[in-house]
Amino acid sequence: MLEIRNLHARIAEDGTEIIRGLNLTVKAGEVAAIMGPNGSGKSTLSYILSGRDDYEVTEGEILYNGESILELDAAQRAAKGIFLAFQYPVEIPGVATMQFLKVALNEQRKARGEDEMTTPAFMHFVKDAAMRLQIDMEMLKRPLNVGFSGGEKKRAEILQMALLEPKLCVLDETDSSISTR
């Protein structure tokens, strides 16, 4: 599913090399955990996989299902089923969580050649997923991540994964600020 060969990458702005010669293979259905000290490139790798512009691959290749993704932007990678759960999800005032989820889901559906989900169908879909994940629907009425605890931010991302059904999930520091229920 994912093959990284001799990956070298740096911060685009200042040229600081972060990743030097990384090789990794993750087959479909496998779980891989990448561990290391702060500053060793774990978050950088997740950003590169998701297509963030702040990083530059200087050598090597990243194959996803046998296809190079290096020339694809973040939206194209997401459409192919790559999902990044951030270490520190951003607060977005003025953007309702439910609206964000609906737009994200319908963009994924369009990319797959499917019809957009109607509002009633979407509401039913979200309520089912939230109930399975024990997420309070009141949380979803708030602006995206605004005032969310660390655990609420992580639960909101898990809900996104449940709705979007990505094929490759990259979870950056899943234990950061999580409180269990």
C-alpha cells in the first residue's frame, strides 16, 4: 500500500534537512508505528505524506498503491484515500463542525464519482457514526475545534475518519491531549 524509498526531505523555507534516507513499507491492513525523539522527522513525514507545501522532497520516492504521490497536491492525495490526523488540530472560528464534515465528505464523494449526500442523509450518517463512537452531537454544533479539549479534537478527527473512510490513515501523536471516556 505504502512504499517509501530513500526519502530525503527538508523544510522548504530555510532548507533544513529533516529526513535523510528513510525507507518504509506498509502493506494493506498493517499498522506501523514510527517512534523517535522530538525533532527526528515523525511529524515531517506525516506532513509530506499528506502533501503539505512547507516541505520539499529532495530525493527518493513515495509510492501509494504503486503510484508516486509526490506530484499530487493535498486534495488529490486526500481524494485517493490518504488522511492525516494532526498532532494539534487547528481551531477554525466561523466554520461549523457539521458543515465542515459535510463539505469534506461530499468532496470525497465527488472525487470518487459519487453523488453528493443530501443534508437529511448526511445528518443520519453523522448521527449513526457519532453514536457508535460515543461522540456528543452537541460538540458537532460548535465551530470546528474552537474551545475543544484535546480529547474532543481527537474524537472529532476520529469521526472524520469514520465518515471519510480513508484507505491510509496517518495519525500524528495520537496520545497528545487525549482523555478517555
